[in-house]
Amino acid sequence: MSDRYGELVQSPLGRKVAKNLGLPMPIKLDRYELGQPVVRGELALGLSVGDDNSVSDALADILQVHQAKIACSEPERFALPSSSIKTRLEDENARFKVVIFDASNIKSSEQLQQLYQFFQPLARRIKSSGRVIVIGRPECCTGTDIGFALAQRALLGFVKSIAKEFKQGITAQVLYVKKGAESELAVALEFFMSAKSAYVSAQAVTIVDAYQSATPSELTAFALNKSLLDKKILVTGASRGIGEAIAQVLAREGAKVYCLDVPANLAQLQKVAGRIGGYALPLDITADDAAEQIVRACGVLDGVVHNAGITRDKTLAKMSQEQWDLVMQINLAAIVRINDYLLENNGLSDTARIVCVSSISGIAGNLGQTNYATSKAGVIGLTQATAKLFAGTARTINAVAPGFIETKMTSQIPFAIREAGRRMNSMSQGGEPVDVAETIAWLLSPRSGGINGNIIRVCGQSLLGA
Ligand code: NAD
């Protein structure tokens, strides 16, 4: 649905009025277009002082492919040709689209000063829809070294603050990569450098060793913008909204998409499936034999996206048991049943990826949504527990937690609450279904084997539960 206010402030007059009245001024976010390069401008790279070069070496390998123009804090220490960032900043017209800081060597509160030294001169030099990525080490690496642990945790506070300060559609994240797993960094780094991550900000992603890396043919497909070539993927709730966008993006990436939705939406479902060359599967996921029917129709799946979901909002005092039960059945119990059946009946390939769609309501809670927030928090618990089960296998499971996304679901929210939900984030606007879809496509990639049990918010850094 359209954001009229957002469109109004794109015009010179609307912008002037909004500025004078101190109103939110959402900018048009850069979004991915087919064939667009991952790095869309000059890149600034900072290296923390220390003797561990494993992250910076991995960065050199990744960035080499993207042929970015790089200005580095220590060009002599970096394995790719780069200019000195100090010299580069003397040109007052120098602006950066991507800023990366390798903080893996920061091991004490004193050393955190390096964040200030690197980022302060850059604070006004980042282009709109720019990308800030800080790379650190996760808890499993810092252990009981208190200085190391506090410094690495501190990165998140820094990143969340600049995500709020920099505005202009600039996103910021921390990628915590386990020592020895640097080769798994590429796919996450590429997602966060690109326009595909337009509405994902202030996130911490943990990257560990992949049990199995992508095969040469999967890597070739990725290079040809077909990251999911021939993968059989089921998307529930695919006839409209976020599910429809997921189906479209997965098909663009070469997947064979099985589009599932309730039989009542068959016509719309067939339209979506027809448009993307996928298969329509009219089915209610709460049916007793839903999982069996899925296996019968799809065979062995390489991916499942549990997207179908409903709201039945009422304060608890006014909520009927039917409203509670229906939400719990569709949003949570059906996912458990389908996953269990697929796992017990060889319905998932050895390298399968599952992505669940949770919600920031499941993280922050929400007035009038005890049933919905309980179900979506349950989805997070399910994801994290299943991730433990998948550790030591080539399968992964992750969840996305959308914030305010412009769909039929959110168009039904009363105007004042809708407008508040839409603006209460660092982007001052709602996200598009495609923002959730791109995030899911990244998590489904054969190259994402090192990402398991993560909960990624797609919410433009919503203030809720932040
Ligand atoms: P939507 O209502 O537009 O689409 C949901 C789809 O799920 C519909 O096509 C519906 O028919 C289908 N569905 C519902 N019950 C089903 C069942 N029993 N079996 C099969 N299909 C069923 O909603 P949306 O906004 O696209 O949301 C998609 C997902 O994203 C949901 O899980 C929702 O909770 C979550 N989410 C949405 C937002 C948002 O702002 N739109 C925010 C957070 C989370």
C-alpha cells in the first residue's frame, strides 16, 4: 500500500514544509535492481591495530571480486591496492557508499577509541543508502577474557547508535565471525554491502564454520545472479504480500518455487505461481495431513519458508479463545508439525535451509497482540532450538523478524496507529515486502552454511524492542 506522506516529502515543497515543522523526512531508499553491482561506490576500510590479520585477509579476498575503489586506514597492511584514507579525506568531495571496519583486534575498553578515530572523520562523508559494517568476534571467541568480551559487545552499542544518527537511509551492522570461519563471511558481507539490505539495520549476525561449503557449481550459479538455481523451495502464504515477494525473489534467483496458500486464495495463488514459473499448492497448513500433502507434492525440499501468518488483534480482556487458538495454530503449531514431519520423513535435503518469519512483536510485545506476540516469540524459540539440532549438519534454520511492512495486513491497522508504526524507526518509513524477501534469499543461499540460529530483524531499526 502507498505511503502518501513519504511520497509528499520527496517533492521540494513537501520537503521544505516537513523540515520547517520538524516532521520525519524519509528518503527513497536504494533498492536492488537486477545486475546491479554489490558495491555501488567508493569503499572506506578501517583495520584495528593488532596481529590477527585473518579478517582483513578474508576481506581482501572478498573485495577483490567486487573491484571496489578502496581507501584504507593502513594501505600497507591491506592485501589489495588501496589509497590512504587520510589522504582521501583531504578531498572535501570524497564520499563513501560502503564503510567497513575490521574490529576483530579490539580487546579492551581503551582500544575502543579506534572506533572513534576511524568513524568520526567519516560521519558526514557517507552517501545516502550507504552501508556501515563492523566486523568483530562472537562470544565463543572471547570466552572469559573480560576486556576482549566487553570490547566486542561494545561494538553493538556503537553500531546501533550510528544507525540512528547517520539517517539518509544509511544502515549499520555488526558481523561477528568466529575465528577460523572467515571464509564464510562473504555472503553476509555482500548482502549487507548491497542494496538488497535496504531495510535491515542495527543487526548483529553471528557467522560460524559451515559444515559444508557451497559446491563449485553453486558458486558459479551465484556469480550469474542465480544463487538458488534449481533449488526446490516451499513458501507458505505465497498468494500475496510478503509471501508473494518471497516467491518472486526466489524465482529470480533460479529456484523452483512451490507456492502454498489456503484453497480460498487459489486464483491469486495460481496467478503468482504462473507468473514466476512455480507450482501452486492450495492447502491449509493447519490441516491434519498438511505435511504429508507437502511431501507428496514437492518431494525432497532444499528450502522451506514458513511465512503464512495471521493476526487477530484484541486486548487480552476482550480476546476470545478462538482468536487465541487460531493465531497459535497457524503461526506456530503448524510450523512445528511441518518441520517434524519433513525431518522424520526425508522431506528435507541434507543441505536444506529453513527460514521462519517471526515479527518484532515477538521481540518487543505489542498492545492488543498477546496471541500474535506469543506465537511469534515461540517462532524464535523454535528457530533457536532447531538450530542446535542442526549444528554439526549441513542444514540451517534462521528467522527474520519484520517490523512495519507495507502489506494488506498492515493496511488494516487504524490510521493513527499505522502512521506511528510506519515512522517509529530510523528510516521513518515502512519497509517493502521485497526487503523481507531479499533477506530470506540471502539466508537460503547455499553459501550461507555458516549462518544458523540467527534472528534478523527487517525493521529499519524500529524503536520497538531495540
Ligand atoms: P498477508 O495477510 O498479506 O499474507 C499472509 C498469507 O498467509 C495470506 O495469503 C494468507 O492466506 C496466508 N495464510 C494464512 N493462514 C494460512 C493457512 N492456515 N494456511 C496457508 N496459508 C495461510 O500478511 P503479510 O503481511 O504478507 O505477512 C506475512 C508474514 O509476515 C506473516 O507471518 C506475518 O505475521 C509476518 N509479518 C508481517 C508484518 C507486516 O508488517 N506486514 C510484520 C511482521 C511480521
